[in-house]
Amino acid sequence: MTPDVSEHMATSTVHAPDTPRGKKPKDTVRNRKGLSKAATQRFLPIAEIRNDTVVLKNGGLRAVLAVEALNFNLKSETEQKGIIAGYQSFVNTIDFPLQISIRSTKINIDPYIEQLRERAKGQPNELLRDQTVEYANFIERIVEAADIMQKRFFVVIPLDDHPKRKSIIATFLEWIGIDDSTGKALARHQMFEKRVAPLRDRVNLVEAGLNNIGLTTRRLSTRELLELYYQVYNPGTSQEQKLSNISDLNTAELVL
């Protein structure tokens, strides 16, 4: 008699050899949503900003100077030669690297246009009111035709340790500080007060050299550094959402 194969197949259940009966296999897909924020911060080289100084995860310090632009073409030939000679002398006096950064950003003048229109509504003089509205419309048409850009000039002054020479990959991984830990954070905090004095000497040297050639410099404060790096790492969001509650952050300066 031939066995009923269909009945045998209907009553048989196939199980995975390594999977317990009634349990689902372990999901090996990483939950990226929960780790996205931590992963992004993990690759940022900045550990903290305090006392007008940027502290990196590898222990390095950075001071940022804002430099006012100088119209070189409007200077006379004698003044131009003096500026070039002064800059050459300044470069020869420093024995550490400098970073010169130029940021071009689009200016959002929508609040300015709204302010003009609000002033026009409260203007009792009809002629002045109409002229103010026309001026606001004129500015709005200019912005629609071409973007209004703002250029800012910065000089970044570093202070780093001098460890043994490493490969390019090892140096890069150490710079971004992927393996940052609580121990390293404590070491940075303990060494900060000792290392901030040499950084300040470098800042004074750079400021004196640039002031001698007619450039106006100003060291960015802690709040200004927070705003700057917020704009650098969030170019789109910073145009729409400002750091309005920045005064609530812990930006207390150290007494040196």
C-alpha cells in the first residue's frame, strides 16, 4: 500500500537546525536611528569650548581671531610696499603654524525687510511711509535677483603636543578622537590651565604682528565660538534657527 504523501507533508513542520522551536532568529540589523546622534558626535574633533578656547579631543587647543578686511587696492604704492614688508616680517617672527580661514555666507535680511515694513506702518507722514515701503520692496527685489554674501576672515592659532611621528591614518583617527573616554576628558581638564598661558602668548604675538600692518583683530569669545561652529556644522539650520538661548549655556570663563 502506497503511503499518503500529502498527509505526511501537511502534518510535518520544518525547523531551522540552529533556531529553537517557537523563537525568532536574532535580528542582526543595527538600530541606526538610536545611534545616529552618537555616531555623528563621535567623529567631531571638538571636545568642548571654554574660556574663549576650543579644546580638541586629542588635547589640542585653538584660539580664533576675527580679522577686519583691509582694502589693499585703495592704498598708495608706498603703503602697499609697507604692508607687504610688515607681513613678511610678521611671518618670519612666528615659529608655529597658522590657519587662515575665509567664510562666505549668505545674509538673511528678511528680518530687516520686515522691520522696515513695520516702521512704515507706524509712520505718520504719508510720503515717508510710501518711500519706506518702496525701499523695502526694492531691497527684496535685489535679494531675489542676486544673493547678498558676507565674507568673514579668521586666523586660527593652534597649540598641540609633539608626540612621536605616526602614520597619516593613525594621525587622522587620533585628531577626530573616535576613542574619546572619560579618562582623556579628565586629563584635558587638568592640563587646560597649564597650557592656556602659552596659547595666550601666541595670540598676543599674532595680534601684535597683524596690528602693525593695519589689520584690526579681535579674539572670539566663548559665545561667539559656539555661534561660529554652530553655523559651520549646521549651514542650513543656522539660517532659520538661531541660538536664542545661548546665554543659558554654561559659558562661565576661568580666571587666569
